[in-house]
Amino acid sequence: MQHWRAYLIATGGLALLVLLWLFGASVTVDEISSEQLPYSAVVGELLSLSSVGQTFIAEYNGLFRVELLLATYGRRNQGPLVFHLRKEAGAENDLVTITIQTAEVNDNSYYVFEFPPIRDSAGQRFYLYLEAPQATPGNAISVWGTIEDVYPQGEAIFQSLQSDVQDLTFRLGYKPSLGEKLGILIERLARYKPSVWGDKRFYILLGTIYGVLLYATLLQILHMSSSGGKCAPNHDSRFPSEGALAASGEGTTPELPEND
């Protein structure tokens, strides 16, 4: 019975440690991001009947945020700004539509567009674009980008607007599942490391060995605690014990006779 209790306690302790480790991994890899950061020019004023867009490939599942580096020309512009996210540049329906006021935009700052996570976004191509249906010259925002083609997974797309910008400047945010977070954590551990240290399977094997050794150590500690920390002395079966000698009368010192 004590052995079963020790096994159960050890299993529960190991499960608790695993849960704590999973929680730590989840916090460590709370939000994942990918980005196209270089910028060198603005695309020009985003006027009515025009649009500024970018195609991109999501790196992970759970895409829930797009940040764009916007410019106001130092003005407090007025009118709506509409963010669209679609599956492809030629798609007719929006996955996401968000409308804000251009007065909310700060000059040369990222504006964050958040939406419910897209669970199966990893490896998928998307198309985002902005439009400002009431914008006029002198009352319009712009978007930062780079005139060099630095993002091979996508390109800037313009409607009724001429620009030398090849890629917009943007950041993407993801909320993957717990299992995907663990995979990302292992991938980061192995990234840029040589030989076996760069193999994700090495860290999986290392974690398995660690778990087995930890479980065995917990069992040993519980067994020692249940026996009071005492270990039975080693006894060579080739020689009789003291108790056996006492019972047979052998090995005892004979009493001396009394003198008259």
C-alpha cells in the first residue's frame, strides 16, 4: 500500500512540475511576432478613391494583430480610415474590417489593428490594405515603407496612387496554441546552434530524460521517508547472526565455576 502511495505522490508531483513548466513556457512565449521593419519613404497622401496595401505570409497560427507605421505630415487629419484584411489580393470578401478616425493616428508611429485570432493562419498568404474615403489633399495620412524589395514573401500594392515603395513597414502578432508555443520555444532553443545543439529532437530527448530522472528521484525520496530514512544492514548469509548464536548457545562465553 505504501508503495502505491509513493507512486501516486511521485506522479502527482511530476505532473505539477510539468504544469508549472508549461505555464512558464506559455508566459515566455506569450505573443509571437514577425515583422518587416526597414523604412525609407512614405507612399504619399492616401486620398479618396485610392488604397495602399501589402501582401504577406503569416509565419505562425493565431494571427490577431497588424501594426502599420503611419505618418500624418504633422497634422491632425480628419475623416475615417478603413483597414481591410483579405485572404488574397484578388479576394472579394474581407476577413477583417476595422474603421478608425484619422485623428487617432500619431505622426511616424505604429497603429495597432487587432482582431479575433485566425487559428489556421500559418503559411497562409494575406492581403491588407487601407483606404480613406473622405481624404483630400492636405487632409490625409500616409504609410511608411521601403523603396528596396526587402520582403520576398510579399509586395506593396497601390490603387490610384503612384509610389516607389516596394514593401510597407509592418509588424504582425500571433496567439498560437500552447502546443505550438512549446514547438516555437524548442525551435528558438535550437536556432543558430551548431551540430546536435541545433537539432530540436535533442531538446525533446533531453526533456524526456530529465523527466524520467526526476520521477525516479521523487520515488527514492518517498521510499526513504516511508522507512524512516533507515537502511537495513548488509548481512552475509555464510555466517550466523548474533540472534541465532544466542539461541543455540554457541558463541557465548561460558561461566566460570565458583570456588568453594
